[in-house]
Amino acid sequence: MNPKQDLKLLALIQGFIGLLMSIPTIMAYKHHEVMALKGFGYAYFAIILFCLFVVILTWGHKDQTLGTRDGYLFVTFTWVLGAAFSAIPLVVSGSYPDYASAYFEVMSGFTTTGATVLTQIENNPLSILFWRSETNWLGGMGIVVLFVALSPMIGTGGNKLVGAESVGPVKDKLTPRIQSTAMILWAVYVGFSLLETIFLLFGGLDLYESVTVTFSTMAAAGFCVKNSSIGTFNSAYVDIVVTVFMMIGGANFALYYKAMSGRIKSVLKDGELHAYLFIWGTCTLLIALYLAYKGVYSNFFSALRFSAFQNASLITTTGFATADYTLWPPFTRMILLLLFFVGGCAGSAGGGIKVIRIVAAIKAAGSHIKQRIYPNGVFPVRVGEDVIKDDILLSISGFIAIYVATGLIGTILASLSGSGMETSFAASFLCLGNIGIGFGKVGPTGNFSFFAPALKWMFSFLMLAGRLELYTVFALFSPIFWKK
């Protein structure tokens, strides 16, 4: 490892995050939000002190090539320190009762979880709510990916950094140069964001509402500047627009580049995309039919509207809500619970286990059954036209095992709050899967405010581990990681 090189890059990216904080800072000045402005000032001061400390510590150090372990260390601490500095305005402004709550909120933002400790969201300064939503958007495609795209000094080491932050068992390399790939992904991301903002403006939302909703939609995140989330707008048009863009955010962004490059056939044959749309479509139809049958909504089309939105919100791990689905019949809630363990596509803004892992695991199980019946047969695991290699299948199996074990340990620790099993289970897995809303006290009408500060730190860790796909974070706890 090259710790001094890692420190230099950490200082650079924290300065970069501070630069991105300038927009809400200007908003705080414009709207005379004195305490919020003071909080942003403190954050800048802390970032400058950290950067000066790193400059002194690394003075005279020559740049070296980054290794795999540098990537893991740099990416993990980028998110840890980024959240630490970004939480300062939230707590200084008085919007949050303590630093643990503010850190939880910002980590929820950067990891695109969307879980909150706020009860009365609309009572807070506009600049704080904007910064909160901006962290969603920055985390959606990845802070490090954006840093690599815009920083010419990274060079070939960018492969290690993007590889440690990007999600999914298989990474798409769209161009020979990783910086070009990062730039393309962010360009597609920004393009869709602009498009959604325009559509929302046509739906009657003002610019502030349109931008903040877009930030959280494209990032598959879920923060909203309204107490009742997207349900506040009570608009079928807004619901449809947000549903469509949630689904766009939950798909592999590499597919959009391929489509724009004329490789439409390659996109249409993508097995993970087929499975993603099939799962969402099937669950949407089943829930809509059942809601209409039970008379929860007056007609099938109303049921379809709310079902499509909520299924999209959960499978993409966005965490928006237009209805209190905890009041829906048990059958529908069970389907929504199953979506907790699916997530978006690899290479998307969505969290969770990922569709490709779920499909590969199911097909691997089927392959093993066939192997037992025909011991001499060869039954490759395919997702679409792609054959999943054995080493990737092993990695997928390990990931799912660690994911479930981590979520269950989190559930046990969450139960120390005295909450019921439903709340503890939902809180743990919604943080680990970066989903944002769950069941019980952390359902669409609840929040995390009642948890003790110690548990908020634990949930912050779960959000970080889930967003960086476990291996990147857990590798740092392995003794072999630190051996020379």
C-alpha cells in the first residue's frame, strides 16, 4: 500500500466535496439562513484544516502507483470522511439533535439509502434540505467515479478506485481508459437528471422541488423535501414520471451508452435487464390485481398506479412513497418484502443484492439439481447470453451469505432499542440494502429518530458496507489486508 499517496488523494477529494457544498452555501446566504451558513463555514474550515494536515504529513512525497488495497482504503475512507465533514452543517444549523443523527443522515444521503431521522422535514432550512438531496445525487453514480472523471492526476490508478466503488459482480469497461468510462457514465446520469427535471417542471413542481426530487430519483435514493414524500403532490402525472425514472436509475447505466452507440441488439438481449423488468412487472400486476379485488382502491387503474410506483421504489431501493403500504393486505406486503432482497441491476444507482446475483444464484441451484441427476453432464449457468463463470458464482454465493449474516447481526443489535422484531429486521436490512423505507416504525410514515445514537452509528456502518458491496469495507477488517 501507499498510505501517503492515499492521504493526498483523500485530501483532494474532500476539497472536491467542499467545492460541491458551495451551492447550498449560496442558498443559505440568499435565504438569510444564518445558522445553516455558519454550519457550512465550519465545514469548510474543518476540510481546510484536514487538507493542511495532509500537506504537512506528505510533504516531499512522490506520487506512486495505486494498488488494489489502496483502492479499498481510499474509497472506504472517502465515504467515511466525506460524511463526517458534510454532517457539520446539519448539526450546527440546529436541524439535527446531535452529531450521530447528522452523520446518519448524510451517510444515508451519500449511500443513496434515503432513511431519515427527521419528523418534520419542511420545517428545516432550504439550504440544508438541498444539501441533503445533493448528497443523494452525488452518491448515486459514485463520488469516486465523479472524482476520477474530473481529475487528470489519477491516471491508471483510477481502475482500482472505480473498481472498489462500482457495484455489481461484473464491471463494464465501456472504453479503454477508465477516466473516459467514468465521464461517460456521469454524462448519461446528468442527461437523465436534466430530462426528469424538465418533465417535473411540466407537472407543476417548482424548480427547487423538481431538482431535489430528481436528485433522489436518479440516485435511487429517496430523500424528499416534503413530509409525505412524493405523495404530497397527489399527482398521477408526477407518480408516472418518477416511476419511469426510478426504473431508469435502477438499470445498468452501461446499457444506455450501448444503446446510444447503436448497439441496441446487445441491450435487448441483456439477461439481467429482462429479469429486472419481469420481476417489477409481475409484482406490480399481482399487487394491483389484489388491491383492486380487495377494494383498497376504487378501480384497477388507481391500484396499478400505486402498485407500479411502490414496486419500482423498492426494487430500485429508492425509498419514495405515495401511500402507506403497511395498511395494504398481508399478501401485498409480503411481495414488497421479497423485493427487499432483490435490488437494482449491476452498474445502476440502486442498492440491494442486485438482480444479476439473484438470477445467477437461482440458476446455479437449478444447475446443481441437474448435476445430481446427471453426474456426467455439463450445465453452465447463463444469464441471458452470458455464461457466469465458476469464480464469479463463488463470489456471488459468498456475497449473499455475508449479506444475510450482516443483516441478521444488525437485526439483533437493532432489537436492543426495544423495538419489535419487524422494526428491527426492517431497519437493519433497509440500511444494508440502501432501501430507505421498510416496515413497522421505519415504514413510509416513520423514521429513525427514536434509535439511540450508538445504533445510528451502527446503521451508518451498515449503509456504508451495503453501498460499497461489503467486500470493499470488510476487507479492511482482515489482518491479511494490513500485511506487507
